[in-house]
Amino acid sequence: MLTHTSRKGEKKGFREDNLAMLLDAAHQQLGGPVVLVWDNATSHKDTAMRELLRARSAWLTVFRLPPYTPDLNPAEGVWAHLKKSLANLASCATHQLANTAWTRLKKMQYRVDLLDGFIAETGLNLNPP
């Protein structure tokens, strides 16, 4: 799990190399095309990220959400659910909190009904045209 420690000059969030590994692993595991629904964060539009996506365009389709549309982003439901589950947690150290969050996210991935609910909450139709 990546934890951000606010080091000066260090890029925050999910880096290009992390995304490349995730996309390549998803493509290999799924054995077919991958669809990425992307918000408009600044880091998602920079040159390095555009090149990374372009290099995988044979099997990767990217749909960009309109600016600031948390209601259309299923990941918002995931984070809201995680934050609610951590509300009364009193960790003594950052690594304890990170480990707990990681464990709860890992457990979520096996709850297909919960994940389907996050997608259904958006009202988006995921059936290809």
C-alpha cells in the first residue's frame, strides 16, 4: 500500500509507474480489453499520463468524466464506505491506520454486491453500445 508522508517536492497520489503496473496486471488477468473511467484530476491529464494511456490504446479504452462529478464516480462510494468504517478507529501510528485501511479495502474487493452497489449508485449504464 502506498502511504503519502508529505515529503517536500514529492509527487502526491498514484504515480504513472503504479498505474502502468495496475493496468498491465488487469489486462493480463482479464485477458481482454480494459475500460478505465477517469476523473479530471490534473495528474490524469499530464504528458506522462497521456503517453502511458496511448501506449496501451490497443486494449485500453478511457472514458473521462466531466469536471467535478463525484456522483458519477463509483470510487467515491468506495472511499465514503471506507471512511465510514474508520470513523471510530483510534490508531496510534500512521502505519497502523494504513494497514487497517488496506485490509478493509482488500475485504471490499470480495464483496461483489457492495461493489455493484457503488456502480449502481452512479446510475451509469455499463453495457457497451
